[in-house]
Amino acid sequence: KAGVTQTPRYLIKTRGQQVTLSCSPISGHRSVSWYQQTPGQGLQFLFEYFSETQRNKGNFPGRFSGRQFSNSRSEMNVSTLELGDSALYLCASSLGASQNPYGYTFGSGTRLTVV
Amino acid sequence: SQQGEEDPQALSIQEGENATMNCSYKTSINNLQWYRQNSGRGLVHLILIRSNEREKHSGRLRVTLDTSKKSSSLLITASRAADTASYFCATITSGTYKYIFGTGTRLKVLA
């Protein structure tokens, strides 16, 4: 079956702009989580959605937001981009019916560069 | 701060040798997982060990869990150049739905 698809793969934006990243989970997976990965901070949890509801949120400013659609596809949005938002953004899907006993399946990520 | 902290941060070994990396965490967990990441790509799930398990094997991988010490180790036996990657542990705190990843161990296997 198809894996987790993230689009776009690469993105270059200017400070102050906004960006929307997309994630299509594995068919049948209802939970989608987003992570930011940077060399200095490692993998930081952004948020997790299950059946269109945000169940958990990490410690990121309100400029970072997300949503999940009825088909489980998810988008995350970053407004008023800052240089420090340059990172690899990873989406992970799972069955999510309980506390995820089977592990995540990750997408290949979106590499965002803010200039 | 990170829930999981791996050590060493970096490890360089010869092909055929065993590689051991460790992970420590801070709170009660339901399970602990190990992931591999190649060159800034997505992470690949390797193995999951539940809090009531002490050891688990999968091919050349062996994972141990010591909940009293809040630590886990990943052993890769007979390493290959293709094992060169970063390895992360991830834990999910009881009562939450979010995984916290460790800082990772960068493994380099020399041919």
C-alpha cells in the first residue's frame, strides 16, 4: 500500500510569508502527527490529529497551526515565517485508535528554507 | 527538554562489529520504540518494546528495556555499511498521544 506522502518535498520562502504543507497518511490510518526537525533542537512534536480533532499540541507559537480533513489528510500552516522556521517537517501516520502501539509510519518530509 | 536522551551522540565502527546505543527517558511509558533515519529523510520504525517486556529481537536488532532505570539499549549485530544512519528512541508518556524523540545517535559503519 502507498506510504505517507508529503508535499512539497522542498520549499523556499521569504521571511514574513506563510506556508502550507500537506500530508496524506496511509489508507486506514486516522492519526497524523507533525514534527519539526532541526540540527539544534532535534525532533520536536508539533501536534497530533485524530478524526479531525487535535488531541495533542507541542510547545510551538500560535503561528504554527494544523488541521485534518475527513479523509484523514492533514495540513500544517506556518504564518509570518521566521529564519528559525527553516527545518525538515515530518508527518507521521498511525492507526491511532489507542495509544499507538504499532509505531509511526513517516513521510519523507518537507524541507523548508526561509530566506 | 527531550524525553529521551541517547548516547553516544556519535559512533563509528568497522563493518562486522556490533553497535550498541542507549536511551534514557524521564517518565512512565507505555512503550518505547526505535527508529532509523537516513540522511535527513523520514524515519523508519525498527522495533517496539512494551513496558512489560525486557528484551526483544528482530533480525540483527536486539532491544532491552529496564523500566526501573528508565533506560533502553539497541544492539545491532554484525553491522553493515548500510546501517549507517541516525538512530532515535521514542517514548509515549502514559496518558498522552504524543511521542517524544531522543536526540539520536549517529552511527557510521566503515566498510
